[in-house]
Amino acid sequence: MHSEAGTSQAALDPAHTQGETGPFGKALSPRPSEEHQPLITYSPPLPGTYRDADTMSSRDFFASLEYKRTGKGYSSNDWWLNTNVCALRRFINECNERPRVSVEVVGSHTEERVTETISTDSRNPNDRMQRMTSTSRDTVVDFRFSLELTPFIHSKGTLHMTHTPGSEPMDIDEFLQTYVETDNVLKQLQVTKKAIWDYDAVRTEITKLVKSTGYPHSVHITFPMGNDCIKIKSHSVVSRVWRHPVTSFLCFVSCACLLGWPVERAATQKWRNKLMSDFVVLASPRDYVQRHAEFIRGQIAWSPQTLPV
């Protein structure tokens, strides 16, 4: 699965502090924390006051917002982000950190298990015993390990718009302005992050290396991702109530979700999967696997005598 970034507009890179050194000697920003950020209560500015999102320090900017950060990324339903396009753009640029990506490798094989049961009729002990056999197939995991890809991902992402056939082309500023100006109590904007890499080539290289050790069974490789989205939700009371966990639970048990979820999807469809951020992986698939070859070989602990072919 090889992705390429199309025509794009570079995002403003947040100010960096000194952090780790990348795999090719390039300075990379510190890895994002897994901890949830505290919710900071924010009240709309008093009449006559003015704040410039482009001149505030990063610390003051975030201190003035209500937002949270989870393993999936940043999200906010702050009033200012929904009414000021400069603040919205600044929030997206500041939160446009590289995603966290790992490479999960699992080796497994299937075993057949035959179970035999013996039964008799308790009402007539003289009856003959009945023997019944059943066969089941179970998956047995031989090894499982994870490789970290995040340090090899460039710290700066490139924001760009996606266009569907028949839609009118729109640049990022126009897109954000349309979101702010739209009067929709359930609107939601999402920025989706991608790490651009040839994932199929990585699967091929790792599988080839594992098989070179003599391992004869299946190898499954996946790429779990975190910190891969930025969400801005409507600040309306209706939106806050609708997206509250209690409301979701009540909708589920009452089957009201059959009506409510299609309504929400229709209300957010205009901004779903339209704004993307691409991050380039600095290592080629072959170079990445070669750098981890010794570690990978060391994780494949198996014995030909104990694993049926």
C-alpha cells in the first residue's frame, strides 16, 4: 500500500524544543506524551476585548482553549475555534504533530484438536456406550513482537485537501472559512494524518527475513497508529449533549441511534476526510528492516520438533 502526497500546502510547523535525534542525524521534536491533557474551562471574551491568534505565544494560546488530548490525538469543541478562522488554523497547525506508528509482527500456525466424548443413557445403564468425536482448529501464536516506526517519521506534516469527483476545488483557507461560517449545531471537522510509506514492501521484507530463519508458518504484519487525527466539534449545547457518553448509551439502549446516527453523519459529511496531513517516513522499507534484522531474528523463538508443518 503505497501512498503519495498530491498537490499540497505546507503546514506551519510548531516551535520545537530540543528533542531526540532521528535515525539519519536529523533533529526530531520530542515524542508526544500519552497523558490526557487537562480540560481548561474557557469563557468567550468580554465585549470590546480582542485577541490575535497569530501573535499569542503557544502557551497562552492553549491556555485560552478548552481541549483534550488522548491516544488518538487532539480534540476540542471550543467556542473560539468555531467562530474564528485564524484561531482554527493556528490550532490545527500547532496540533499537527507526527503520528505514532508501530510495526506489529505475529507468527502463528493452526492445530487440529480431536475431542472424544463417551455417553450413556442414565435411565438404562445396560445400553451400550456411545462414542462421539469432534474436530476443532485452533490458532497458536508462536511469537509476537513490535517495532517502533515513529522516530523514522518526519516531524513536520504537510496539510492538503482531498477532492472527490464532481466537487468544487477549495483551498485550505476557504475550507476553514466555510466551516466557521456554517450554522450547523452538529458540525465537526477532522484532520486525518498519514505516514507515507510503502507498507506492502515492508511486509514483504519482514516476511522474507522471518522465513530465512526456517520458520515455516504464517506471518501477519499490521501497523497500529495513534495520534493520527485532530477533531474540532461544534460548540453548541446540542452538540455537547448529543456527543455526551450518557446520550450515546441512552440512544443505544433505546434504538434511537437508528435515527440519530444517520442525522449526525449527514450533518458532518461535508467536512469528513477532506483535510489530510501527510508525514514522510525517512527510511526506505529495506533499510528499516535491515536496521532491525538482528532484533527480528532474536524474537523468532521456535523449535521444528514442537511446531507441526
